Amino acid sequence: FHDFISKVIRLPENLTSKEISKYVVLTSITGVKSFMQIIKTLNLNITDYTVYCISRGTNEYAVASGLLVKSTAPTASALADEILKDAEVMEVAHVSSNLRRDELSDKLIAAGVA
């Protein structure tokens, strides 16, 4: 006997391309799926975005989806460190579910990245 939970991805109705930073952080496969839905819904060019993501499954799914992954790390804290190495990054779009830990965003905000 197996139970399967289907995740429903809902985008804000008023979401526009101006709200999506060119630097995108993905910390789960659900985040990748959501970002791909944003790309499709808003008719965006996938190559306009620089992606940072958690290693292994998330990274593999992102690459298989056609995203250009600049850097990966095994944990959210380590991923924040990778993002902070890029002096050009002043803001990021962290596409995630409603369940996420704050260590990545806390570290980025403390370093002045919105």
C-alpha cells in the first residue's frame, strides 16, 4: 500500500516578470517545477536567469529542465555562501514552497542581498 501526495503549484495571480530577479535560488524539486511554471506562464526566456540550487536531486532536475545552473551546494547555508561569492548578486528570487527553513534567506539578508 502506497500513499502519494500531489503538490499543487499556485502562482500569485498578479505575478509579473519584473518581480523575478535574474538570479534564482532553488532549494527543492518543487521549487524547480514552480520556476518552470513561472517561465511558461509569463513566457520568459529561460536563458535570462542565473540559477543557484541545492546539490543532487534539485540540481539534476534543474539541469534536466534546461536551466543554467551556475553553482550548487549541499546545504542552504553553503548555498548562501556560494551566492555571496558572486559580487554582482544584489537580490535573488527564492522560489520555494511555503515550507522552508530560513537559514539561506537569513544569511543573504545579513550580507545585504535582498
